[in-house]
Amino acid sequence: MNSPAQALLTNLYAAFNERDVPALLAALTPDVSWPNGWEGGMVHGREMVAAYWRRQWEQIEPTVTPTAFSTEADGRIAVTVHQVVHDKAGAKLADHTVTHVYRFDRGLVTDMEIRE
């Protein structure tokens, strides 16, 4: 798979790992629905997602690297990611693989699901 969605998502992960909030928000619809994988629940809208990421980055240092892309039967894009999380002192808290599933509208992310 090599599509505009894959390119957008590859850039999204790079922006996340660089903590580039403006680039991240530019890839999301204004009413995006995003899982709060750190605290639980969902956050809605660009500003709530940005606030969630900033809270997360104040406490932990996650790095998320896409390793595979596929298209679901319903058209969503599934991304297998290698996720490594360190605390602020550098100790590794997590090192695992999960799947993120994205829905798009007019080239922007409308929602994301995390599958363990």
C-alpha cells in the first residue's frame, strides 16, 4: 500500500515523535475523535487532542513507529506500530506493537481506534 493516506499517516507519526503539535492538528478534522490511550476514554476536537498530547508528553516520552499499513474492508487504514514509552528519567515503561485504525474525510483524520 502506498497512498496519500499512508503518506499523511507517516508524516503524522513523524510529527508526533517530534512533538510538532501544529503539524499534527493540520492532519485532523476539527471534530476529530481520538482515543486517550494513556488516561482512558476519548477526546474530541483538535484542541482537546492537543491538550491530551501535551499532558502526556509532560509525564512520559512515547515514540511510535509505523511498521505496516493495510486497508480494512470498510476503507479505514490500519497501521501496525511499534510503540516504546520511557519515563522522564529515561526508564523504559513499555515496548510493544499495537494497531491504530484511522478513518478519513477529505484527506483528514476523523477518528482513530487503538487495537491491542
